[in-house]
Amino acid sequence: MSPDDQPAIDQSSLSAPQFQTVDMDEMNRRYEKMAPEKRVEIFMKDFEADDILLSSSFGTTSALLLHMFSVQEFRLPVYFIDTGFHFRETYNYREQLVSLLGLEIRDVVPDAEGHRRAESEHLWWFNPDLCCRINKNEPFGELKRVHRVWVSGLMHWQTPRRQSLKIFEESDGILKFHPVLDIQEEEVWKYLERHNLPQHPLRSQGYESIGCRHCTIRGEKRSGRWPQSVKTECGLHL
Ligand code: SF4
């Protein structure tokens, strides 16, 4: 779906910024002892639903976290950054999980003019940092400003940098919550199997990490991301 086809998020409907400092060490000590499913359950009691920003890229490991949140009593909307450059298979997978888990998706779309520029100048080749800023970081930054805590499905095994993350971190003015951080790669696939959750259709074709189609090739772990540059992250998690 092209960003031109859908309305941007109505910012007036969003609540005011509510970031408050929490005792991160104490929170980490408490949550570290819990299994990932328990963390999600307790987190939903510790935080107000309006304060929580849950996002998904609908990549190879996304179904795990989406499933854990979908079985909670209170259902959160799932924000999806629609750069307009995703694989058709990713959109199809998203629809499959929406239907299976009863998700409410809210698309986050880039500024239409910036998006057109990225497309016409092939920024993913010539300036991928700018391309990610226009299509991902700026539109998502608006949401980060009006939420207190952002839930992300990062895992230690994915990259060397992610190995040093903690369950709760403060980053760029928002608290981040990583409930599945310490889950091992094999456990992800077992969890999907146990809960009859489908895999992203491109994984069986050798894509272990999936982003925009211009910047993703087959490869182990995240080695297939941004093959045209030294870039390893889009910037959302930096
Ligand atoms: S991942 Fe690639 S195509 Fe997508 S926004 Fe970033 S540079 Fe652009």
C-alpha cells in the first residue's frame, strides 16, 4: 500500500507526552526473573494502556510478541511503519496474523513529499540513512513523543549490539521494554509451532531478517539487511 493512499495518523487523537522516570534497576531486577509471557502479563498491569506503544515490522520473529500481547485481557493497537517499500509477502503475512490474532493495525506513514523524493532519487542506494529517516524514524518519532513506553521484540542473539540491551532501557526520551530479549532463536520457532502460528513466507526462501525490499536480500540473521551499505540498523533502535 502506498503512503499516498492512506491518511497519516491523526495527531490530535493522541495523548500528551507522559514520560516519567522509573527506577530502571529495580524494574530490571523484577522482570529478569520472569519468563517472557509473565513479563507481558505483569507489564500490562504495571502500565496504563494509553501509555504503551506496541509496534511490529511483521518480520520473521514478529508473531511471537504479537501472540503474547494478543492473549492479554486488554488488547493494544499494533503500529506498523508502512514505508510503502515492503515485500508483498510481508503485507500478506500481516493480514494473515491480523486475522488469526484479531489485531488492530495502525499504519504509520511517511510524509508524502518526502516519500516521493525517496522513491524518485532512489535514496535507499544513495543515502539510506536519509531514506530511513524520512520513511521510518520521523513518522515513528511522533508516536514516541506521545507515549511513555515502547514495546519492542528485539532479542540478544540478533546482533552484537543487541547483546548488551536490558529488559527496560531509556532511549531518546522514551522507556523501552524488551520482553523477549533473552529468548533463544530456536525457542522462537518452537513457540510459533506450539501456538500454530505461521512463519513469514520469505523465511523458507532464505531471508532470516526482513525489512524493505530495496534493502533486503537472503542471508543469515541480519546479514541480508542493507547489503548496499555499511548500515546495520534503520535508526529506530539506536
Ligand atoms: S530500509 Fe531501505 S527502503 Fe526502507 S526506509 Fe530504510 S533505506 Fe529506505
